[in-house]
Amino acid sequence: MANPFDRIKESFNTSDGESYSLYNIQKLQDKRIEKLPYSIRILLESAIRNCDNFQVHETDIESILNWESNAAKVEIPFKPARVLLQDFTGVPAVVDLAAMRDAMKRLGGDPSKINPLVPVDLVIDHSVQVDVSRETDSLEENQKLEFHRNRERFLFLKWGSQAFKGLLIAPPGYGIVHQVNLEYLARGVIKGKDNILYPDSVVGTDSHTTMINGLGVCGWGVGGIEAEAVMLGQPMSMVLPEVVGYKLTGKLPDVATATDLVLTITKELRAKGVVGKFVEFYGEGVASLSVQDRATISNMAPEYGATMGFFPADKNTIQYLSNTGRSKQALEYIEQYLSKQNLLADYTAANQLVFTSTLELDLSTVVPCLSGPKRPHDRVSLSDMKSDFNNCLKSPVGFKGFGLNSEQIQKKATFEFKGKQYTIGNGVVSIAAITSCTNTSNPSVMLGAGLLAKNAVEAGLSVLPYIKTSLSPGSGVVTKYLQHAGLQSYLDQLGFNLTGYGCMTCIGNSGDLPEPVSEAILKEDLVAAGVLSGNRNFEGRIHPFLRANYLASPPLVVAYALAGTVDIDFEKDPIGVSSKTGKPVFLREIWPSRQTIQETIDKNVLSEMYKDVYSDVTGGNPRWNDLVVPQGLLYPWDEKSTYIHNPPFFQSMELTVAPRQPIKNAYCLLNLGDSITTDHISPAGNINRKSSAAKYLEERGVEPKEFNTYGARRGNDEVMVRGTFANTRLVNKLAPAVGPQTTYIPTGDLMFISDAAEKYKSEGHALIVLAGADYGSGSSRDWAAKGPYLQGIKCVIAVSFERIHRSNLVGMGIIPLQFKEGQNATSLGLSGKEQFNIELPAQIKTGQTVTVTTNCGKSFDTTLRFDTPIEIEYYGNGGILPFVLRRLVKEN
């Protein structure tokens, strides 16, 4: 179909004579554009370029132009330029594509038509674990174990890279997906068919896809289900977002880092409430921040609750693209394109943009800080850490409390490690990890950590040998500049040896603690601590034995490793005693200055390092290259495989849509409180030996030492359904104690949640879940929706939903209902032992009221959280993927 906006298409030439074209939104000569936030202008350009009055209508363009009055009120289509996957969420996506090919053939279509229709990049970064640390060969040993554990997954992914067109897979050892995206995969501006240029934009199956916003690229996390639809050419349906303008002024003080800044911003934005909104940064303070500083802030958008934390492109952006090895030809057309579209910001100029609301931060007020002990937005100033931790010990159990009495607070444990005795108490640092994309993409904090390590070693300080220290950078570039600066050797001396290029500790792949340490913590039930430079510190995420976890900058990770405890006031207490002089050493005496850090960056972070690391992305790992994989369009499923399994989502699907049935006499599988995260719902971490998943694996001859993690087995629905709601810290009101159990209501028996679900399902009973506020917060995990779907859950009734998880539930055909304002299960007198009836109207509308009745005579109104008309279509088809597959078959 013809694009009615071809009239604003224009061309330009670069200095090499190449001709490029663009849809120039400035040629609309519409004064409304001048007021639009930059992020909304990118949505506008996409709608104009893709306008066909079928998937994208002229009325959609008018809706976006009227953003000021339409924000949060209208639905618009958006076609992202590309899709980004990591391996834990990417494996199920490729499994689904392979299964869709089988279904396409069964339904009479051409399986070769199931291919990504936009570029898809997958980086394998979630499977490496800190099995070995503090050794010179830690990297090699951990990667060897990674390939041993994940051979089947890697074989499948390598098959996918050959079988599907438009799928690039970066093998293990390249880095963290978001840092690789920032340094290499991001285009800034896309050069499409016939040299049409348009802004780079991306959706990813990891919530921290937002990191790319620091480069001026629109991108955010979506569920794997929604990402698969985008891969297959479907526009995303989204509510036109409100945009909160965040003005930054001043400059960071000498002692503060980009990590301190993002933890400060995270607290401020959480307090403001920005869920479902874009945050766009402006003001002269932004000009003083490097792209890496901006990316650090953008990365944690999920933690402050925003869809995006967006920094419009500026001269710093162009310089970063140049410094990281992008070609001169690309840099020229990128800069010209952004200038012509008025998408290149000048942060020092007066701001004419209109925002939904604004807030402001003077960078000079930022102080060193951490966040914890259980949530990323619970910021604690470094100067308050000792008092705050001690208050947490005695405060009631909650996000800021452990509920210990005075006797428990004083507990100590003694153990022997490598021939020496040690005594530890509450607050002992058991894990100190420089990890995660948030910080390791930023040379200022990585070289700051290296300089602090150098100063510490030279001052005669060391890290106690039982503390599990690790360094897992986001890309090989970090290793190059740490070595070039001569700093890696000092980090090695403190135990921060290179353990792998992957997420590792930040996602719970922290490996085992030394056995004597674990035994001591468990024996005295100590509140042991982890300090990591990551972005998530939810309870039970980093390690099951560590109850207090703090996010901190890489230099502070080194500092707390040296101190050995979080129960310390660095202003008053020495960080250690020098082995050279016998005198106490204070943190301020070894902390590197901002000037020293900047000089080290200028001398050691070189453009050729990026070019060298990314010269051969797909073929740079010898172990990967040695994998021999099957050929062909269709994957040869192995029913004996406990890693890759043909999922049931499409096996019985027909072309004709069956009408959805009302939910009658449904039982409640779980009655949950507030802040249930996807870590509680989705199978994650190690597979407990007493779990339903363990039983399933043992029945198939898998020994416990080969269980691996749920993440590694994400391609097997049989394992994943058994691991859904299997978190050991889950608080379910239908169980007497914390853990993955529930009451089977018909008999009153206490059972594993997955076993109860299977029993209900075998007897033909539908299931629901009752939940509190922020249900599904945390990482975007498609199995947090797929698992409940396979357990037979038809509806979740919650006080509120996290954005991505609500979308994922709809994508699996699960109904999200929201309690009316001020109500919840408790206020309505619901125990969860009732049976529930839910019937949607014949004509479903977004946001309409749905009445829920129970078998004991109670009824209450809820709001139907289908937020866009297309979501009603998805629900009617039994989910987003059956909807897409039916369309593709019919188009065939």
C-alpha cells in the first residue's frame, strides 16, 4: 500500500557520493513537533515511515502530533527497527520459532516463511557462572564448565543461527548483551532497504535493554512473547506514553560516581512514580555526562519503574560512536540524518520542549551511596550505611528489616578456612562482585576500581581469603584497558580475577560459597551480605544464603571486600591495617581522585580496542566453532532431551478460533502480597534437589550434579512448568511457611505448588492467583507468564501489575484483573479458599469493569487490564503467537 507521507521524503549525499533518503518530519511544517519530547519524535517518525493505513493509520500520526493532550489516553502502533535477545530469554524465543515452523507445515503453510523480518541479535551472556574465582585460570575453567552444562542449548542456538535468516548470535565470552549492544550492535541510525535512513530503535527480552537509551536510541524490555511477534513483522501496540522531563544541572563532585548518581535518581523517580512512562533527561548537567554515564542511568530504568530513561543524541553521542569504532561513512550519515530531523540535542541551550511533568537534580549534591538491603531503590548514603544496617537488623521483617532480637544481633560464628580460623557476625561480606552491564560499560568506575585496588595493595591491604570476589566485565574491551593501564594485576592481588564475560553474580549465577562459610552462616542464621555493582538485589536473587545485598559502584565493591563487613563507618573506622606499616588505613587515603581517573581514561581507553574485540563476533570462540549442528529448516526434536523440548503451545492449535469459555468454579492456587517479582514467579537460579523439577530430572536419569539452573533449561517447558513459583522465599497466604508450597483446597493437603497445579489441572479445575501491588516487577521473564499458563492459571487478580509482566500475561491468554482503588483481597475478606467465577462480556472493551463472584456469595468489581484493542484480539486467539501464526498461514 502507498505511504501517504511519501511527499515528505527527501534525499541527501555524503562526501563519498552515496545517496540516502529519509522521511523528514520537519517538512510537515507542523509547529506541534517543536514542542514534542525527542523520544516522542522518534515514535512519530516510525509511524510516518510505516504508514500504510492498514497496520499504521494516518489517524495514528495525528494522535502522536497531539501528544500533549493524548498522552496515556490513546493507543498507537510502533514498529521497532530490531530485536535484542539474551540466551536465557532467547532460547525460548528460538524454540517457539522452531515450533511455529512445525505448526506452519501442519496447517498447510510454508515453514520457511517463519523467519525474523527485522534484524535479531542474540548474545549468550546468562549461562556462565562463578564456579571458580580468585584463580588465574578462573575465566578458562568457568567457560569450560559453561560449555559442558549448556552443550544442548548451544547446539540448538547454533542450529538457529544457520536455520533462520536475519538472526545473529554472539557466542559465549563476548560480553553482556546490553554492553555489546552499546559498544557494537547499536546503529544510532539504521540504513534500511534502498538506503532509507531512520532512527535506531530496539525491543529486547531483557528489561535492561533500556541501557541503549544513553546513546539516544529508543529501546526497552518486552516479554519474549511480544518480542517474537515483533520479529515476525507485527507492530507493537502501546499506549502513547506520558514523558517526565528530568532536568540535570551542575556537575558531579569529586568523590561521586555515575553509580552514586543512578542510585540517587532511582530513589527520586521511584518516589515520583513513573511506571509506564518515558523519562527524558535534559539540562546543562547532561552535557557533562559521558555516554557511558548516561547509559548507567538508562540501564536502571526498570528499577525506577520507567519504560525508558532517554538521553537524546548530541555531539557526545557522535563522539562515542566514533571512539567505539563505527565507520566514518556511518558517522557522516548518522550526524546528517539526526540534524535534518532535529533529533540532535544541545543540552546547554534553553529547553522549549513540553513534558507531562518535571523534576530536577543538581549533580553537585550527589554523594557516595549504596542501595539495599533488599531493593534497588532503597538508597543509603555511604556515611549512613553502618547505622542503617544496624537498624535493619532489629527492624521488623520487611524490605528494610530482618527482625532480629538483641541476642541474635550479637551472634558470631567461627570456622576454619585454608588452615586459619575466622570469626564472623552479621554483616559479613561473603560475596563482593564487580558485575553487570550497569557499571562495567563505564570506564570511569572500572578504572576507578582498578586505581583503588592499586592504592590498596601499595598501602599493604588485602582481602580475606574466604570472601568470594569476582570480576565479570560486560565486554573484552574492559580487560584491554585495565591491562593497558597496568591495573588488572592489582585487582588480581585482591582476588578480583577475571571470572567471565557475562551477567554472573547479578542474575544469581554466583556459584557456591566456600563450604565452611556457608555452614557458619546457616548454623548461626547470620545476616550475611553481598556487595555487587549490579542492578538487582532482590531477596534470594544473588545467593540463597545472603539476606542483605547492596548495590554499589565498582570502587565501593572493592572497598567493602577490603573491609570484610558492611557494618562499618568509613569516615570513622579504618578500612584495614597495613601489613607494611602496621598502621590503620582509611578509605579516604586510598580513594582515587576524579582527575586521576579521567587522565587514566584518556591514556588507556582506545578506539582500536573496540575494533579489535568486535572484529569477529560470530566466530571468535573456538569451543563454539567446534560445535557440529544439524542442518535444515525444521529442528529434529529429541524427546529425551531435558534442555530443548517441543512446547505444547502450537501442537493442537487449529486455524479456526474457538470461543473463549468463562471461568467457572476456579480455585485459587496462590494468595500473594505486594511486590511479588518475576524472581518469585519464574523458574530461576539453581534447581533445588527436593523440588518437582528435580524429581522430573531424576526420573530421566539426570544426576543432581548435572541439574544445572532453571535458566539453562529454559528451552524445556516440562522443567520450567515445575519450577514456576518454586522460589524458596515465596510468601503465600495459602501455606503455613515461606517457600514453594500451597494448600490443595479440596482436601486441605499441603503440596508443592506445581504438584497442586498439576492435580487441579488433571481434575479439570481452572485456577486463579490473588496478588497485591506491583505484581510481576523485576526482570522481564516470559516464563513468568508461560509457566502459569501451563499450570492452568486463567486469571490473575492483583492490586497493580508491572508493565511488561501484564503484557506477557495477555500474550499467553491469561486475564489480568485489577482490584478497584483502595481494595485488595484482604479488604474484601477473601481468604483464597473460595471458588471464583469470572465471565467477560460478549463485547470486550479495554479497561471495562468485570464482576467476580465466589461460591460463598461474595462479589466484587475489578478493572479488566486489556489496555489496547489488539490485546483483546490476542486474548480471543488464545495468545499473541497463535494470533500471529494464524495470520501468517492465511497470508501464505
